Amino acid sequence: MAEGSPKVTIPESFQFQVSSSDIAGQLTLIWELIKAPLIVPLLTLGVYICLAMSLMLFMERVYMGIVIILVKLFWKKPDKRYKWEPMQDDLESGNLNFPVVLVQIPMFNEREVYKLSIGAASNLSWPADRLVIQVLDDSTDPAIKPEPDYLRRAIPYLIHNPDIALVQGRWRFVNANECLLTRMQEMSLDYHFTVEQEVGSATHAFFGFNGTAGVWRIAAINEAGGWKDRTTVEDMDLAVRASLRGWKFLYLGDLQVKSELPSTFKAFRFQQHRWSCGPANLFRKMVMEIVRNKKVRFWKKVYVIYSFFFVRKIIAHMVTFSFYCVVLPLTILVPEVKVPIWGAVYIPSVITILNSVGTPRSIHLLFYWILFENVMSLHRTKATLIGLLETGRANEWVVTEKLGNTLQKAADAKKSNPKAPRKLRFKFTERLNTLELGFSAFLFLCGCYDFVNGKNSYFIYLWLQTVTFLITGIGYVGTII
């Protein structure tokens, strides 16, 4: 300060100092004031709701497990339950006994896989004059490669059983071993095909059309009102409408087609948004139509509304996220709220074991699969709420990126020219996922609190879940291109 400048003094009455201990004390006081009358009742209600949802999911998984055991042990195979005769070449009538088959391959700027899909369709064992192949300019997934005998195995069911509208094959994944992300997807989808589709086909002749690897009767499509783009799951939309008109569906687990899984986390996340948001949005639009339908029996309507839509497409996502990533960690901070051991440990363990039956070879990855599914439940829950409320990204469609043999070509090129300059493939900031990082910090703090003050050793789970959220948050999941 320059010499001669006036000095400013502050009266003692205006002088104050706020210490960090004072702030902490005030926050603690506020917390204690609102905890008993507000936090504890709300969190207790959340625990009860989550336990109810867990029981619903548990009963659904047990029911499907019992049915699939009965199907495997006692029920007749599809070719015994439905009439099936092989297609025979007739020298007199030529190819007239073969129905005309339309193969549609929708794609959009997907040069990595178009040759594989079109080539597989061209190699189908079917008379050329009775086969029409359409390559459509549309933004869906073309990465399906059926075997040459696919049509000869599926079409006879439609020819000899006029009440069947759809014959659905099973996906087999050509890139399941590409990375850990594709192994996780294989575990989830194998359960879907091995159990969910099989149970629906065997009990109610209904299941969700998977969008590919299926053969439709055109008359059934027309009677159901054709394809509609009111949701992002027009395949499931068509299946539900056709089923409400009395048509039957048949799932063939041994009719396998090669498919490709998205191997980048960004592509997988967009796909899961569509697969979670679309069914919830369709449920919102169709639930009353299903209730009022007069053509299908009561128990089938219960199955479609409760099991197919409500439990599998809504409850399954919400309980995974809300219970294991929000409510359970919060109960550690509020010890007055108790979670019974059967709800926190026993039921999830049984559900997990039942989910693992589809992919026995990946049983050693089961624990990480649980942690990763908890991470993905964050995005699935958000997408489900968007679909139910029909807001925001309810009708967003992002093409699921498939790499085909791009990675193999790149590896071969690197071997042939090892001195070629490396291309900068990504920026670190582009891979960051803030939601996952936020939950990683939240769960870490809850784990630390439980380590110091808890009695149930939940911190072990919380810290492992923290690491999984963190790995996903910094983008080190799947293939990086």
C-alpha cells in the first residue's frame, strides 16, 4: 500500500470466521433433523418396493426354470407337436410346390457387414425363381448370416400348419470371443433364447420377434396391420398385434443363424437404450388393447401383460438399478433401515444362478457379469422411464455399429506393413461417461462408510461395483477403434 494512503478498518462487530468444523456441525444437525421424520420412512418404503419387485422377478425366473425343465424332459419336440415334412423337388410341377420367399436385408451405410449378409442370403438353398432378395435402405441391423438349409428347415412348418405365423431361429454369435463385452452380451442373450423364447413358444405359442432370423407368413403380417414405426421395436409391435389376432409362433432352438454382437461400448449402449425404451413405450401404447382383446384367452393376456412386458421389460431393469445401486447403498448411510438377508443376498443369488444356465462355458465370468449388468441397468432404467413417459429420446434410432472383419483386416495390414504410421484412434475425453463416474464415487463413499461403521461387510460388494462403474466410466470396455 502506498505511503499516505488511508487505512480501512473493520469494526469488531462485523468480523467473523467460519471454520470447517462449524459447517460440518450444521450439516450434521440438519441431517439429524430430517432423517427420522423424512429419510427413514422414504428409504423404508423404497426397500419394501424393491423387495416386492425382487420377489416378482424371482418368481418369474423360477417359473421359467420349471417350464424349461419340463420342456426338455417331457414335452415333444417341435417336429412332433407340429406337422413337418421335408421339401421335395417335383419333376412334373417343377418348383411350384415351393412358395415364393422374400428375403429383406435392411441396412444403412454398413459396408463392414453387407457382403457377409447378402452373400449368406444368396447361398440359401431355395429355387432361384422362387426367391426374392431385397436390400433395403434402412437403418437397422443386417449382421445375420443364415445357413443354406435355413429355409428348407423353417418353411415346412408354415406350409403344413396354417395357424403358424412366425418361425423364429436362434442367434449364434460369431464374435462372442472378441472381447469381454461380447462375452457379457452372449451370456444375457443366450438366456433369452434358451429360456425366454423357448418358454413362450412352448406355453402360449407367443414370444417377441427378434427382428431377424425369422420367417413370417405374409398373410399374418397383413392381417395384423403391417409394419408400424410408432416405436423403435416395430418387430415386437408386429408380433404382439399378430398374436392378438390368434396367430401362433414357433421358436426353433436348433435352427441357428450366425449373428454379430456390437463390440464397442458406445454401440452397445445405444442398442440397449433402444431395446429397453422401445418395449416400455410399446407397453404404454398397447396395454389397454391387450386387455380389451376378445380373440385370445385370459391366461395368455396375463402372460403377455405381466410376464412378457411388466416383469421382463420393466421390473427387471428397475429393480436391478434401484435396489443394488441406490437403495442398498443408502441403507448403509441410514442404519435405522434394515434390508433382510434374503432380499439382499439369497434371492439375487438364485436369480443369478438361473440366468447362467444359457452359457455354461462362461460360468467363471458370472460374478463380473453381475457387476456389469448392474452398470448397464443404469442406462436401461433411464431408457425404460423415457419409454413409459414417452419423452426425450423415446423414438431415437441409432444404427448399431458392427465391425464385421474390419479388425482382422487391420491386424493383417499391420503385419504386412509394420512400419506404417499409427493413426490416432480416439481422444480420452470422448470415452468418459459422467454418469458411471458419478455412481462410482457414490458407491465408493458408501463402501468406505460401511468399512468403518458397518456390520454386514457390504463394502466388499460396493468397492467391486465401484471398480466396474469406474472402468466403464473411463471407457475401457469393449473394443476401442
